[in-house]
Amino acid sequence: MIDLSICKEGLAHNIRRAREHNVIIPTIAQMQNPDLIPEKIKEKLAKTDLWAVDPINLFRINWHNEAKESGGLFQKVPNYIEIPSALSGVPCRILAMAGKWFPTGCHKVGASYGCLVPRLVTGQFDATYHHAVWPSTGNYCRGGAFNSKLLAVDSVAILPQDMSKERFDWLKSIAGQIIATPGCESNVKEIFDKTWELKQDPTMMIFNQFAEMGNPLWHYNVTGTALAELFEAVKKPGQRLAGAAFTSGSAGTMSAGDLLKERYPKAKLAVGEALQCPTIVNNGFGGHRIEGIGDKHIPWVHNVRNTDMGIAIDDEDSQRLLRLFNTPEGQKYLKDELKMSDEQIEKFTWMGISGIANVLCCIKMAKWYELTEDDVLVTVLTDSAVMYKSRVEELNEMYGAYTVTEAAKDHALHMLGLKTDNMLELTYPERKRVHNLKYYTWVEQQQMKVEDLDDQWYKPQVWDEVHAQAAELDKLTEAFNAEVGLL
Ligand SMILES: Cc1ncc(COP(=O)(O)O)c(C=O)c1O
């Protein structure tokens, strides 16, 4: 459960700070249903850029944003792309909901809201005393630094030094302090070590997305609901939701699958990781290039007992396809050979590297379960290719200039040619094995209680209790906004 006990002094400071900086905090209910957002706020949004560092953009932590760089409001059906069978090679429908239209260009800004807001509206985090520390492999600390700035909170971003140049460049303009730790995507242990060092200073409050239940609370209630809405809006008669697949970084997004499995009990939930770091499928470890996922451990917030399948994606597949979707030659292939429309081709750039990996998970899942035209799989595109322009350039340098022939090869080898290898349908003992891996990271290293670890397994209702805390959090947020008095 998330501690929602009130700390009066901190709360009074936060209310004053919010008033001074024009901060109104959106509720989870408003994120689920933007019709609940007051007109006064929508009027301001209509004049504000998507990425502007303006507190009004807290209301754009929302899957229903219009796909506009500036002045966008909200739409009924979240932004998504559909992967046509000519591209995927499988008959089942694959729908991918796009994170590109969140401020920061990534849905991780929602996870950081989920972690910060409970402590802000209770006063446990005091904006006049604490610094908010955001340990992550990139996007979560970008989201955290952005939200901190909007909420007039001082921030510290921690991320591995090998993450993409775009992440660092942007962070420099937003975060109070940036700490680069050794290694790449997989090196989360080094980040955790840094947070222990920082914790010696009582003004540093750590928001660890891998362990904070605000992260799954947000995804279950907001991402899960949006995916269900998307499915309901676009399903054709007779079609069923066969499942969902998400690569896991913090595993926050995985809890969207918990909601989907409640609403569609026959749906299967798969978790993806990199083949070069197959911790779930094979207790494995290693560096890889699917930025944002797979960090050699099982996050505390992953409800493993509810996960049906593990899928390992070769990072070479997602890199090659990144080039296919984001070079003129690749786009020419999509247009001339696969007869994709300009709109479809434009939308394929909404897939970042992990988004491509998510789609590949869906394709493998469709092959495993022999899904048909009557089946629909859903996933998310956490960020877009905008975050990886430098990676495309690196690939061009590494492999030489791209051609339409290379594009055809990449499509055949890295998408159509996917097999049902490196997948594991999780039996009860397999799930237990994965769950048990949490012990080493969380109990041995990070001082979590073994009783709480056991509760995650033996009392599955603990997850339901966390998801249900959204209602209480919303009440606290409404009370906070009322005290601030700007509405
Ligand atoms: C680009 C990218 N993809 C996927 C993920 C994984 O999402 P989650 O942390 O919800 O598992 C992240 C997390 O930071 C990310 O930045």
C-alpha cells in the first residue's frame, strides 16, 4: 500500500508553493476521462505548446491528447497505430497506443506523476526542503525532472552514461542536477548504489520507480483504462482481446495488463525483455540496446504472478527496424513494396526502440497462440523515434548507407522471419522462480522486507489494494487544489 498519511507542515509548504507557481494538479479520474477537466484549463491548453514548461501541461499527462505539437486538446480515442498484416506477417490485429503525445514525448511522465503526487499532496515530500531524486535509465528521470519543474520542485536526475545523447541534451535544460552513473541500459544496480549514497543527505527524497507503488497505480488506472477504451473503440464484430505485451523496464506499464486481465479474463499478458539480457526467460544478464527496458533484475512493482509469458527480443531486430522506419529508403520500401499510405508511414515513426520491441513481442505472441483475424493484441509505444535520431545515424555509420534492398532484407529477416523461439509460457513454478529473483535485489540489497515480498505472492489482493488507492489519492488531490484556490 502507498502511505497516504498527512504531514501537515510539508503540506502547508506545498500548498503555498503551488499557489505561488500557479500549480493545479490533475486527478487520476481526469486522466481517465478528460471531459472532467475544467473548461478554464482547456482554454489555457489551447494556447500552450506540448512540451512547454508550464504547470498547465500537467493536464497533458494523458493518453487522450490530440496529436499536436501546440494547442492540442483531447480526443475520445487515444492515439494509436495499427500494424497491418502486410507488415507484421500475422493475421491478428496489433494496436499500439502512442506515448509520443505526452509532454516530454514519452508516457513515463505519468509514472513520475504516480510516484511524486502521493507524497506531494500528503506533504511527506516538502517542496521547500526536499530535492526529488529520479533514478532511471532515462525517460522516467526526464519525466520526473519535467514534472518537478512544473511543480516548482528541485530535481536530481540519475541515469547511465551510455544512454542516448537526446536524453542528456534535453535533461540539461530541465533538471537541477544530472548524475551519470557507469554503464548502459542494464546497469541499474549502479544507479541504486548512487541513490544510497545520496540518501545520506536528508534533503534528498528518492522516487524509485522500480519500487514505488505509485507507478503501477498510475498505469493500472490510466494506461489500462485507455487500452481497454482503445480496444472497445476499434474492435470489429466478433473480435476479442487476445492479450497484451509490454517490454519491462520498471514493469509499471505491466500493470495496465492487470486491468485488462480483469476486464477480459481470457486475455494473456506477456512481458518482454532483451535476448541479450534475458533475466525473466533465463535468469540471464548482459548489456543490450533496447533503451528503457531490462535491467538485470525483477522490479519490486512487477506483479509476476499475473504474468503469463516471457518473450526475449533480439536487440538487433529492433535496431534494424528502427532504421527501416526512419530513413527515406526504408520509407520508400514501405510505400512502394508494401503499399503503405503516407499517414501510416508517418505513424511508424511514433515507435521508439522499445515500442518496436513491443510490437515484435505481439508478433511472436500471435505466432505462439496461432491468433487469427478475430484476435486483437494491444501494446504501447513508450516513446517515439524522435528520441533516437542519433542512433539511426550511428547505425548508418556502422552498416553503411541504407538502400531499398536492405530495407526489404530487414523486413524479411527482422520482422516477417520472427519465430516462437526465446519465449516461455510461465507455469506456476516458472512464475515463482521469476518472483523469487526479487529476493536478491530487493531484500538482500535494497532493504525491503521479506514479509512484503511473500505478501506479493501469497496475498494477491495487495495489488488490488494499491490499484484502488487511486480514489483516495484523488480526494487528497482535490483537497490540495481546493486549498491552493486557483480553480
Ligand atoms: C523507452 C522506454 N521503453 C520502455 C520502458 C519500460 O516501461 P516500464 O518502466 O513501465 O516498464 C521505459 C521505461 O523507462 C522506457 O523509457
